[in-house]
Amino acid sequence: MSAAEMIAKLAAASQKLDEARAKTAAAAQDAAEARSLVAGALQGVAAGPLIGAIDSYQQALTRAVQGCQPATQQVQETIAKVRVLGN
């Protein structure tokens, strides 16, 4: 595989990671909206466990969004290395 082909595939991977991060961030926002709807519907009546479950889910999504950055950075660093080696 040529350096150009490697770079193209790595760039596509970087784009997919960006898309995944955006979708996960949107899911975290959706979870926050769901929490608000549940809290409004139940108005404190037995909402605790359900709110807690939604909060846990939203926190996991937020951690996933944050965790994407190191992967994206590694892909970008690999692209830079391939460019240097390819020249």
C-alpha cells in the first residue's frame, strides 16, 4: 500500500471518528432532554431511580465523547508520520 493510500484511509478513519463523536454528543444531549421530560412528567414522584439511570447513561456518553479525542489525535499523528516517511 502506498503512503497516499494509507493517508487516504487514515483520513477516512479520522472523519469517521469525528462523525461518531458528533453522534455521541447528540445522544448525550438527547439523554439530557429525556431526563428533563421524565423529571417534568413525574415531578419527583418515584423519579429518583429513573433519573439516576438516565444520568448514568448521559455521563457514559459524555465520557465517550471525551475519549474520542485521544483516538483522533493518534490518527492525526499517524498521518503525519506516514507523510514524513512517504516523502
